[in-house]
Amino acid sequence: MELGRISLPLTIAGLATLAVASTLIWLLLYEPVALAGAVNDGDITVVAQAIGTALVKTLAALVRYL
């Protein structure tokens, strides 16, 4: 019964990790200059803003599809 109790939180954490990882891969492919500049400067705000924008656009497209 232990596995049944923790399976939902593990699933949610896995989906969140998958969303962030896929967004970072998308950024690496479509905005490599911004990502490289952020890594070089050590400034994570550019990356966080790009991830947030990409997630909002994805959710908007999903809602429009439904």
C-alpha cells in the first residue's frame, strides 16, 4: 500500500520535470544565443523568463485546441 500512497506525487513531480526539461531543450534549439549568454553571464533571469513565456504559450495553445 505504500506505493499507492506515493504514486500520485511522484507522477506529478515527473510530469513537472518533463515539462521543464522539454522547455529547456526547446530553448536550446530555438534560442541558443540567449541561453548561451545567460549561462556565460550566470544570469538565470533570462532563462526563467524564456521558460515562463514558452510554458504560457504552450498552455494557451492547448486551451485553444480544447
